[in-house]
Amino acid sequence: MRCYFNVLQNVLSICLLVLVLSTHAQSSDSFKSKQLQHQRVKEAYQSKWENLQKSMSALHISPNDYDIYLRAFKKDQKLEVWIKNTSNDTYTLLNTYTICASSGYLGPKRMEGDGQVPEGFYTIDVFNPQSSYYLSMKVSYPNQSDLILKTNKRAGGDIMVHGNCVTIGCLPMTDDKIKEIYILCVEAKNRQRRIYIDIFPTYLSSENLSIISKQYPQHAKFWESLKHIYDHFETTKTLKKVFTNKMGEYYINKN
């Protein structure tokens, strides 16, 4: 009787594990399948996905099992797309896209309506396949640092990476290029819990930081906190968890 009970327990455990794995797989697949119900996403896959897979394969990255990371540079009007196999730690640059319009000036966004593009460390929160700006992905502004350092009651919001090449505080692409970025992120989102996007004033070499700090001395201390994290990725091509202190400055644990 005891043996029978043990066998039954094992069978039930296996069934439960299969159910959990199946539910997880269905949940992951449902995101992409829901996106593909929209014509613009379908068209993006039809026109772009084959060549993107070839580009990934050439870098020895599996198109079926990768993580993605985005870096934006305001002054240079560039958006980098970095990828890695999920089993690896280090990222490889897949492509650099031109941000085709801009607003505001160098420095972080500190209030609603200031026209500023944020600077800091964010995630991609929402995918909109029926955007007024063709395709769009919402950036998780305001984050904890932004809420600490805001200069008005309302920090603002609705910061997007989107198409249509117009902007007030967003990161706009041409419709042609947003197709690529959007479906690369859709594919990764099937497996990746968080898609990180870091927004910098410029490429933060020591020389560049010195130049912009002289132009905008009020932001120099804030930019120093960005540089430490920028330098870590430049050196290691790996990501570490970013924290915010009580003054709204960013830092990572060095261990």
C-alpha cells in the first residue's frame, strides 16, 4: 500500500510539473501570438524577420533563444540594440539605429511638459501594435530616481520608442526601423522578464563627460552616477542590477 501511495505521489508531482511548464509556455507564446493578431506586426515580421535572423546567426546568437538590451544616446541620436544567447552573460552589438528627431536639451527629464527625453535606467513596459506612431514601446519613466529628483508635482510620463519620426520627449524612429526594433523586442519578451533600456546624454567617455559637464554644470554630479554604470558595461558587456540612493543617484554593487 505504501509503495502504491509513493508511486501515486510521484505521478501527481510529474503531472503538476508538466502542467506548470505547459502553462508557462502558453503564457509566453500568447504574448507573441496576440501581437501577431495586428496587421502592422504581421507586416514587420514578413518584411524584416528573415534578415534579422540571418544577422543574429552570423553573430552566433540563436534567433529562438536570446536576450535583448537597448542603449540610447541623446546628443548622438543613436539607439543601440545588444543581444546575447540566454545561456551567456556577455552581450554583442547587433545594430545601431538613428533616432530621427529630438526635443529638449542635454540633461534628465524633471517635470511634466518640459519636452525632455529622460536620462537613466529603465525597462520596456508596454507594447502598442496600434499606436498613433505606427508601432510603439513604452519606457518605464518615471523611475525611483526621477520621482526623487522631479522639480514639479508631476514628473510626466508616456515616454516611448516609436515610429512616425516625430517627438516631444520620446525616442522616435522611422517606421521602417521601428519594425525591426519592435519585433526584436517582441521575440525576446517571450522569454525575457525585463527588457532594459538605458538612456544617456551622450557616449560617456571621460572626454565627453568633461565637455558636457562644462556646458551643463548643474547635471555634472548626476551624470557621474550614470558614467559608473556606463563604464561597467563598456568594460564587461554585462548588465548588473542598478540601485537608487536617497539622493536619486544611481549605483551598482561592485561585487
